[in-house]
Amino acid sequence: MSTGTPIRPEMTVGAIAEQYPASAPVLARHGIDLCCGGKHTLEFAARAHGVDLAALLVELEGAGAGR
């Protein structure tokens, strides 16, 4: 269920997956999953997987995940 709050880099991957189910395919496409219980921030996960954070945020928004 979306809270209407946009996805932010400091949100954990677990919180994003829970609040924005549409984010799952986008995150999976970039190899970002709920390892470690999803406790890492989106910023950390993007950096760890070599994904451009700004582009990822745009992609998540385009998938309807941040609405």
C-alpha cells in the first residue's frame, strides 16, 4: 500500500518493497533484493550494485512505485 510519500534514497529496501509493491520488478532487474532483511538503504544498495541512484529513482517513479 502506497503512503503517497515518494521513494527516497534513505529509505530501506525492505520498506520500499513493503510500501510500494510495484518496485519489486524494478529492484529485481538491478539485482537489488531483500538480502540482509532489506535493512540497507536504497542508496547503499544502488551503490553496492553499481546502479545510478538518480536513474533508479526515475525508473521506480515510472513504474508507479513512488506514487
